[in-house]
Amino acid sequence: MTWHDRTRPRDIPSGENYVRPMTIVVEPNGGTVQIQFRDSAGVWTTPASDDYALTQAGPVRLERSNTPAMRIVATGDAKFEVTL
């Protein structure tokens, strides 16, 4: 597993039926880890909901079944690790 920072986003392919959940381990260090989706213009954006901007240290489990492709990015000094 690899730790990512603001210089290294992680792209996650769309989830098919019955795909296992993933876990994101967050080290915010004053920043955030954001979950982004593509808009109709193909630009990666973070939805307005606080559920998509992770600010608490520790693991976060996300369901991936039937999800669109997503990108996970860090801001500031935040770091994260993804387990699929």
C-alpha cells in the first residue's frame, strides 16, 4: 500500500455490482482528503456535502458497489492510503 499526498491523487475505477468496499486511512495534518467525481464537462469536483471532505484522522470505509469513477485527493499537508 502506498501513502498519497497533494501531489499524488488516486483514481478509483467505477464499481461494479458486488464490488467490495474500500478503506481510506486519513492523516489530515491540517488539510483534508477529498472524494471527487467528474461533472458533465469531465472536470473532477468535490460535492458540497461534508461527507466528501474527510478531516478526521483514521480509517473511513466507503461502499463501492455501483459507484461512478472517483478521484481521491489531499489538500494542504494531508496524507491518505487506500485499501481496495
